[in-house]
Amino acid sequence: MIDPRRAYEIFAAALDRAGEDRDAFVAAACGDDAALRDEVNNLLRVALDESVPALLLSGEAVAEPPSQVGQQFSHFRLIERIGIGGMASSTAPSASTACRNRWRSSC
């Protein structure tokens, strides 16, 4: 079984090296543990792949969620988008007049 902390330590140290020096460092640090060497090399392959950050930062990969302003849910109508971030957006609700006129009752 691979120790993930050890794999990360070797990976982080290997990032500071280039080319053949990196390969030699990984081989020496992993010794005869082929599974550990494969894990470190996989981490390096993803970290050094220049297409990965470009894909994550492109407009297609991070699309703005559709607005729900104007929609009605129960006695609430969504009146204004107040924020977007992470994996969702926040919209300010407004309760219907009939509901606001009732004190502490369900609508």
C-alpha cells in the first residue's frame, strides 16, 4: 500500500528539479517501490501538464449558472442575484404580501 504522505513529499521535492535530474531523484527516492514510483510519476504528469490549468480556467469549464430571478418557489419570488461563486449562485427572495401579513404562521 502506498503512503500518500510519502508520495506527496517526493512529488513536491521532485517539482523543484528538471528533466533527467527529476527522473533520477524520483528513482532514488522511491527505491524498489514500483507502486510509489508510479504514483509520484502520475502526480508529476498531471502537475506538469500545461493543458490542465487552461481547461479549468476556460469559460467552457466554468460556466455561469442560469439566473432564476423572477421565478416563484412556494410563497417566495426571487428578485435579485446577489452572488456567484464555487458551484452555485445566491438569489435574494421576497415573500408574497399575503405571507408577510401573517405573523409567525406558515404560508
